[in-house]
Amino acid sequence: MPGRPRYSGVSIGYQLSSIAAGAVTPLMAVALLKHYHSGTPIAWYVAICGAVSLVAVLSYRETKDRDLASVGEPAVDRDNSLARTS
């Protein structure tokens, strides 16, 4: 069951970001081409977007060896106080 809400959250984020980026990118490309009369700034724009995506992907945590049923449940740390797992 924990996989379903997680997948839905990722899917909603993906869909909303594709709408936002998909609407702005062609407008940005036309504006850059009109201003600079070259395709190079468009290439830089795409490269910067790719770098932002790479940073986002590298910041993800690996969940291969985690029990996903316990994700989001309070855990007790060494001091016997509650700590939030993420």
C-alpha cells in the first residue's frame, strides 16, 4: 500500500511540471532566438535545464534496501525520543 500513494505523488509532480515547463520552453526559445539571432542561447537554456534536473535526481535517496511499509512512520532514535523517518 505505501507504494501507491508514493507513486501518485510522483506522478502528480511529473504531470504538473511537464505542463509548466512545456508551456514556457517554446516561448523562451522564441524569445532567445529573437533577441540573440542564434540557436546557441537556446542550447544553453536546455543545458541549464538539464543540469537542474541532474541535481534534482542526484539528491534523491536510494530506497532499494528500505522497508517502504515503515516510510512516514515515527521511529524511535537512540535517545528514546521520536524522530521522523523520511
